[in-house]
Amino acid sequence: MTSRQVIKALKAAGWVIDRTTKHCILKRDGKTVPVPVHGAKDLPIGTLKSVERITGVKLT
């Protein structure tokens, strides 16, 4: 799953982009989650699991 797909899924779940640099920072309900942006490369499974744990959104 690419970072673009992850960001799209999180935005659909109500997360809002706060800022974008080498990581896209999303916020919701006082929580913050960074999503690394690495072009068209798939994100490592550990990164996806970490984002799932923080957000509660099922990605895999």
C-alpha cells in the first residue's frame, strides 16, 4: 500500500492533513499521525501497523 493510498483512506475516515513535508501529518480528535511520503513505493508492513494502531483505521 502506497502512502497516497494510506492518506486517501485516512481522509475518508475523517483525518485532516495538517502539513506535508517528507511526512504527511494528519490530525483528528487531538491525535496526530505521521505518514511517510516515498513516491510510488509501498510502505513497510510495520509502518502500516503503526498507523493502524494510532488511527484505529484498518489498512491491510
